[in-house]
Amino acid sequence: MSSITIAKPSRQQLEWQNMEVGLFIHFNIETYAPEWESPQSFENLPDPDVFNPVKLNTDQWMQAAKAIDAKYAILTAKHSAGFCI
């Protein structure tokens, strides 16, 4: 009879699991130019001036996160389309 080893989560894994709710924020040029989502090539890039978030309210993002009792928020700094914040 073979014995079965059951993996036990580490302390860090348990801490992560106990956070339960969090946010991953994807805010990039595709927000303003959705037709450019997941380009096959980078030949027809949208004009960078399209990305001009003058009314951006990141405080509202965090208020929404608190409202759902999120324990963390992660902002994607470099998105798949190559746009970097």
C-alpha cells in the first residue's frame, strides 16, 4: 500500500487565502481605445494623446475597494498590449 502525502499550505499561502477579496486593476490605453485591444502587431498604435485621464479619480477606486471589504489592490503597471503606467 502506498502512502499519500497531503500538501499543507505555507503560512504565506494561508495569509493570502484569508484575505479573500481583492482587486486587480487594469487601466491602460485600451480603456480609451477599445478597438486596440490585444493588437496582432504594434504597427497601428493609437495616438498617445488619446490616453489623457484628466478626470481620473483613483480615490473612487479605493472607496469602491473598501466598500467590498477588499484586503488588497494590485495595479497592473505593464499591460499585455505593451502600455506602461
